[in-house]
Amino acid sequence: HPAQPAPDVQVDCWGVWRKQVGQYHDIIRSPLKGATRQDLADFPWPEPRLDEQLLAGWQQQASALHEEGRYVVLAEHPVFGILELGCWMCGYDDFLFRLAADHDFVKDFFQRVFDLQMAIIEPYYTALGPYIDLTTSGDDFGMQLAPLLSPRMFEELVAPYFAERIARTKQLAHCYFWHHTCGSVYALLDQLIACGVDILNPVQTSAARMEPAALKARFGDRLVFWGAVDVQQFLPQATPEQVREHVLELATVLG
């Protein structure tokens, strides 16, 4: 792929093209749309390596913060999630169709990304593990009204890779695992917890079945809720006083 197809287009290491539209970069080209399993084998996947000098600098910063003892030290997720990468690299319509109708392709794709994930987290959390309190992670599993895939499909296709990555992360870092997924994921939360997720972000309360009190009642003894101030419907129209009252209410309900 050309490194810079146009001044306002970015191409990442996965071959995904994005163009800036307002505040965000929208995907305009998915390199594996319509791909075959042979195309997966032939695709120029990125090399799973970290810059040793950069990693050493992060390790030094984390060690210094840890020694100071005043902060919660967070590592940022060094890898994308397998589901979102599938949707980005194949296109949402293409990949969601494959989740239903082409499991051989999906499992082949997931395995290739998972191998890259595991190769990256090994040096990353080996270096930072002794000094961090939690790590972030991200893979969007939810739409506005429901998860992107059924709980049964999640259990079969996503959870095995997700659980193994979290388990290895915790072996290396002995830290809490924070996971970001937008949308309605109520139906998946038991599985996310079973996979090893300790902290849920952003808690999109404007999505279906994501009411704070119900979340706390069902999952509050097993899951920490990080966020929950709705940026989709509430925050753009709220006054500062309404925000203050809402935050206090959320802290009471979810805290």
C-alpha cells in the first residue's frame, strides 16, 4: 500500500486507510474486504516487535512512578482487539457476515492476530509488570441495542483468545485488567468477567440494558465500573450543575 495515498489519508501497519472527518478518522479502505483464507496467508502482516529503547524508557518511567508511591500506575494496551481488527480490516458488513457464515476464515484471522498479540505482550508486560497496578485494553463488542455478536458466538469465537491473552497478561504483570468496550454489552458481562476483566470502561449508560443500578446489582461484586458519564446524549446538553449532580449520583450508585 502507498505510505501516503493523499495528504488527509493515513495508512496504519494493518493496511487500513483512514480519512479525517471532523474530529475522527473514518475508515475508507479495508484491505481484507472480500478476502479468502489464501489472502490471509499472503497478507503482509506487521512484524511483532517493540522498539527496545522506547520500551526501556517506559520501564524507567513506570519504575520511578511506582517507587514514588503516590500514583496508580497504568499501562496502555499495546495491541488492538481481535474483533475490532476484523471489522476494520474486512469492513464491518463483511466481517460480521463471516462471523455467522464463515467460521474457518474468522478463526484463521483471529489466530493470526492473537499470535501477534501474544508476541507483543510478552516483552511489554515483562518490562512493565513489576511496576504497574493495572493495564488498559480495548475491543468494542457492543452496538446501541445489543452486542455485535450473540453470547454463544462470543463464547465460541472470541472468548478463548481473549481469556488466554488476559491470563498471560496477569501472569506477567500481576495487575488488574481494564477493558474498554462501547455499547450494550450487558449480555456479555458474565463472559467478560470469566475471561478475567476486572474493570469495565466506558459503561455506556445510553445503550440498551446498561442502566447503572441494574449493572451494580448484577455485577457489582465482581466488576469495577469506570466512567458511566454518558457523552452521547447527556453530556452535550447538560449544564455544569447537572453534570455535578449526575456524577455524585453515579458515584453513589456504582461506587
